Amino acid sequence: MLRINPAKSAITIVLVSEESIFKNILWQNLIEHFSFVERVSNLKDYITVTRTLLEKKRPFIVITDLLMATLDGKGYTGGLEILDRSREEFPEVKIFLLSDIEDPRMDDIAIAKGAVKVIRKPDLARLKLGEIETAISEFAENLTRKIDEILPPQEEEVVRFFKELGAEPTPEGVKVRDQLSFLKGLLGELANPRESSEISLLVLRLASEYFERAILLLVKRDEIIGLGGFGLTGDQEPMSKKVLRLRMPANVDAVWKRVIEEKCTILKKIEDATEIDRAFCQAIGNFIPEEFVYIPMLSRGRVIAILYADNAVSQEPIKDLSAMEIFMIQAGLAMERALLERQLLSLKKGIESGDKNK
């Protein structure tokens, strides 16, 4: 079975707690949603990890247990000690405090010390043995939602990508009025591309006029990898980062295999998709499309790239694809010319080098 990385938040979680069944099961649940979950057990290790993450400019949030040994070993409210030290050294760090103590005064103290929120842990002592894992899993889901609520969506990278394409992101429901003239203009730019990467950007630029989300995939001999893409993902990780992780076998039971073999566009409903197709949709975000399309780019008789696209945000149906298909044909020819020119330039340099050596 093909494994494609599920959509995850790019946020790192620093989980501060003494070793316990609760900590280990909570960690196992959190890594299903977040890209990295660092586990530490004391104030000293917490400071080390926090400094490293800040130096690397990695976005992160701290989840700390209230009841832990303090650094001197004499106290048992290590979570408050974490809050105190963070307020002094790392005031920008957001911290959730976990507590199984019903004490409003303690909650007020924690908030005063800088905790974003105090969250009640499940009372494991009152549960039956078979209920513990389920209770912690449900707690992790609730905790994840609370973390997502305080994090603004990372749309800045999407905006920056549109600017790189040479187009500002259009408001919802607003597209270029004269798409035929727009297509002609892009075809003119396609006539003399400076680099093959420029061709890819032109493809995605046109795709942004027809689809809410799109990804250009490079077809290699045995695998397919992500080149670039745009669109909302429904989680904290931008599409550009998800695309970089995409790496799938070419010869599997998925729509892209048919596209490669039949060299044609394929539009598919999600209910008719294979498990691998659904896994791909999950890998690029929390928005699951009702339908999606794959459009091939051909060069020298073989598919060298595929454009995946959908309207997963609004769930609007995918409309006429003829303009996009025409552009993909021309992009394939332009890519062929660009590669041929590169080969000729390399050959010319080799001949000139040989003449100098004589």
C-alpha cells in the first residue's frame, strides 16, 4: 500500500511532562497532526530545545504539565516554573498548561504567569483500563483544535507565490474577464522561455484562473514528485511545503498511472477514486474535493509532467478544460525546445573546449 504523508500542521509541539503512560499516548496522537513533537521532561531540557527552535526560526507551541518536579527537586509545580522562566527568557512563546486539579485560583495564577490556556487533563484514575487510551485520544483531538484556533492561517506564502507567478491572488469568485486574451498573452510568453522552470510557473499561473488549487507533478521513470503548487490546504501548512514532500510511485493503482499510459486528461469524482487517489488528496490538505482532474504535459511522445487541479474549497464543478489542455500541449513543446537548446549549448561548449585543447 502506497504511503503518502498525511496533511500535517507545520507547527512543532514541545511537550513538557514527566515520563508516564499519559505522556506517551498523548505524543502518539499529536504526531498524527503535527510535523514534529519534541518531548522533554524538565526545565533544563525545555530551555535547550526552546532556544534551538527560536534560533532556527521554527514556529512552535509549548504544552506543559502542571505537576512536575521543579528544578531543585523540592517542589511539584514544575509547570509554573516553566511559565516563569519562559516569561523571562522567551516572552513570545505560547504555552498551554495541562492540569487535572480543579482549582480556579491555580488557573488564575497560571494565566497571570503567561499561560495561553489552562486545559483539564482526563482523570485517568477514575477510568477503566480499556478506557484510558480512548480518553487520551479524545483529549488530544480537543487539544489540537484549541491549538489550531489560536494560530492564524499561513496564507502569506500563498500570496507570495502568486506574486512570483506574476499575478495577484484574485478575490473569491473573481476571475479575468477576457480569459482568451489572457491565454494568448501566456502563449506569447511561452514562445521564448528562458528556463524550464519559467514554463512551470506559466502553467500554474494559467491554472490559477481556472482552479482553486493546482499542483504540477514531474513524471520520472519510476516515480512522480511535486514541482510547485498553490491553493488553500485547510490546515496550518501552506501548499508549497506539502508539494515538496510529494513523492509517489508511478506504477500504482491511481489516476496518474492512467494519465501516463493513455496520455490524456482524466476527470474523476472522489467517490470513484482509488484508495491511493484519496490518500493523495489527504496529503495536500484537509479540503477533500468532490472531483479532481489530471492534465498531462507531453514531450517526445511521453508524459513528462502532470497538472493536478481541483475546486476543493468551494466544491464548484470543474468546467471547460479545453484552454488548459491547449496550453499544456504548447508547454510540452516549449519544454522540448528548452531542453533541446540546453543540449545544443552543452554540445557547443564541448566542441569549443575541444578546439582550444588542440
